[in-house]
Amino acid sequence: MVRRHTERHRSDRIGWLRAAVLGANDGIVSTASLLVGMAAAQASHQTLLVTGVAGLVAGAMSMAAGEYVSVHSQSDTEKADLARESAEIEADPAAEQRELTAIYVKRGLDLELARQVAGQLMKHDALGAHARDELGITETLKARPVQAALASASSFAVGAVLPLGVVFLAPQNTLMAWLSASSLAFLALLGALAARAGGAGMVNGAWRVTFWGALAMAATALVGRAFGAVV
């Protein structure tokens, strides 16, 4: 009995995973840092909650808009390249086949086999072959603006809710300690889970995210203490 060979790759997750991790990380770091800075400035509990909610809404909308615009620019570039390539194939298919042949020779095929492969692929799906092998555009990695925007906005909101929930539940006199410690724990967990989903080392993923989060919170705490007043 022939055993079925299965492979598990994670490159199909790159688009949404990058946007989701960036959004959640930004939600935790920016909201926690904002709240730490306000707490260091001796802001009232109500002010902290209003600040946190406003930061959540503004940050989620900003992430959605920024991600959509940037990824849409990539999508527009891909579409323009595909349109140009389609016109070139229609105008001079022989030259485009020679171009494919040269690509396959560089990848290790002998000339005759490269010609055969290029000819077969040109007959089957000329634009698809050039998109994949000349332009590097594939279905897995192509730009998806709406997906990226939704992933960023929703993950930012989820990330921002975590430190905001701590502010809502933690005692006022120990708020700074609870907020800082819990936010760093959230960041470490996020980094580990993101690394796990992407097939990378969980410890390194957790450490990178936690380090920069701690740096951001320390900076805003210093700003709050330096310029703060009782609100």
C-alpha cells in the first residue's frame, strides 16, 4: 500500500497573519502605552476608560484605513503589471516564450527541456505562467486589501480591549502595576502564538514583541510623569 505524502506549509497564511499580528500588537502596545502614560499623569479612572475607548476606536479605524490603502496600492501595481504582460503576450508570444525559456534555464533546466516546458505552459495559461515565474505574483501571496483591512481593524480592537479590560477591573491604587504586567503578558502570548502559526520559534517571537512593548510603555510613563497633572 502506497502511503500518501502530505505537506503542511504556512505561506498561505502570510496575508492575513501579518495584518492580524500587526493589528493585535498595535492594539495592545498603543492602548496600554496610552493608558500607562495617563495613569502616570494621575488621571482619574473615568478619564482612563474614556481615553482607552477613544484610542480603541481611533486606532482600529486608522489601522483599517492604512492597511487598505497600502495593500490596495500593491494590488493596483499587480493589476497594472498583469495588464502590461497580457498585452506583451498578445503582441509577441514568441518573444514571451523565449523569456520563459530563459527563466527556466536559469533555474536549472537544460535548454531543450526549458523550451518544452515554456511551450506547454504558454499553451495552457500563458499569463498565469508569466505572472508566477516572471512577476512573482501567485494566488497565495497576491494582495487582498479588504481582507487585510478587516483583519487589522478587528485584531487591533481585540488587542486594545485587553489593557482596557484591566483598567476596568484593576484596583486604582495598583493600576499601573496591573496594567504594565498584564500588557506585557498579553504581548508575550501574542508573539508566541504568531510565531507558532507561522512555524517560527515561539520564544524568539514572544521576546521580540515584549521587548518593544515594554520600551513603548516605559517611554509614555516617563512622558506622563514629566508633564502630567491631576485630571
